[in-house]
Amino acid sequence: MTQTTTFPSLGQNPRSTGLAIALAGAILMSFDPIFIRFSGVGGFDTAFLFGLFTAISMPIFIHLRDERGVLGTLKASGWPVVLSGLLMLGSASALVLSIKNTSVANTFVILSTAPALAAVFSRIFLGEVTRRATWIAIVAVMVGIAIVVSGSFGAGNLYGDVLAFFAVTCVSLNQTLLRRFQSVSRMASVGMGGLFLAVVMFFLASPESFSLSTWIIMAAMGLFTAPFGRVLSQVATRYITAPEVGMILMLEAVFAPLFAFGFFGEVPPLTSFVGGTVILVTVFVYAVVSSREEA
């Protein structure tokens, strides 16, 4: 018997299962800024180390979880896994360059359009019609994101904003792609993206200057929290639509500041509390309503 990378259903409700998996992925990815802050390296170095350790960890876990082995899993996943990896490369590279060329606030607001873009791509490529309740929730989440970053929005430039839009387009296309090709190994997809990212960023990073603590901290991020957060977000597309996954992942805007407060004592501004409350309430109400409808 071939053992595939699957996750147990949380009850009999597929949507509840998908929402829970996406939530777990969002929580894990919310730790990214904490590791990056502790590592003390720049954007290109972070991207290189994340890609390197992801490219190391994913084949190991595929070997442990899938009897087909790494090559067998890649062969079974086919060309979509390569395209998914390239989309991950595009999103990660564009995000790094965007942050260097525009304000973080601008980047964050543009990234919040991910659920809406995913809804458009799902309609075009999959023929999926996004429910009215989902559209309402997406708009509410985007409003919450805008409130969170309202204090510093507008301090960027067009080049960085375009890069942020390219990044969010790649993310949305990747979610739609994996929604379409359910059999693609999510670990192989993330591992392929990590490999592409490490190769490209190697020429922009300075690994010879990294301290031992940087290697250890980024290893913890690149081997565990960051790649598995992305794996879970991709696994969620087997249970819920790409727009719904994108909406749940916006909870990073809530969790990341809370973790920063816990680790560094950084008190978020009032707008973060207001916007974060809007996002949390929206996602909570949507999850409850969706679960009842599914039941």
C-alpha cells in the first residue's frame, strides 16, 4: 500500500476540517517575523535560508511519510508540482523585493487582496462560483487589514506596489492550481519552491557572513514552522475553496503582532486592535455559519 501525505478529518464536516487546517497554517506562518527578527539578517538572506532549509526538510518528511519516496512522489505529482514551486518562487522573491521598495503597510494591504484574486481565478480556471457570504467576509477582512496598517499606508512607491501585486497573484494562482490538482503532494510542492528559492537567492545572499545563531534560528524556521505552515495552507485547498483559504491566512495580520508583543514587548497601536478585531470576528462568524450550513 502506498502511504500518502494526508490529514485526518476533524469530524464529518469537510469545511470545518479545511478551516481548521488553514487556521493552523496561519498560526505557524505568523511566527515567521519572530524568527526573522531574532536572526538579524536581511531579506535576501532570509529568503535564501528559508529556501535552503525547506528544500532539506521536505524530502526528509516525504521519505518518512510516503512509501513512494521523493522521486516517486515527484513523478506522481507531475508537472503541476513544478509549476507550484515556480509560483512559490515568484511570490517569495517579489515579496522580498516589494518590502525593499515600498512600505510594509502598502505590501500588507495589497496582499490582503489574495482571497478576492483567488475567487476570480477559481471562477476562471475551475468554474467555482464564490458564495455571497464568502465575498462579504472577504471584503470585511480587507477592511480589517486596511485599518491595521492605516497609520503608515501610502509611504511607498509604484515599483514596490507592483511587485507586491505580482506576489499576491502568484499566491492566489498557486492556491487555485492546488485546488485543481488534488493529488499533488503538498510537501513536494513546498519543497520544490524552497529549492528554487534557495538557488535564486544564493546569488543575492551572503551566507559566508552568517553567525552560528543565525543558522540555528533560521534552521528552526526553515525546517519546521515556515514550511509546515505553507504545507497546511495548501492541504486546506483539498477541503475548502482557494478564496476561503486566502481569507483564513489573513489572520496572520492578527497573530503576528500578538506574537511580537509576547516575544519583544511591542505594544500594537490602537488601529491594530480595531482592525484585528474586525478580522477575528469576521472569520469566526464565517466559520460558524459555514459549519452550520454544511451540517
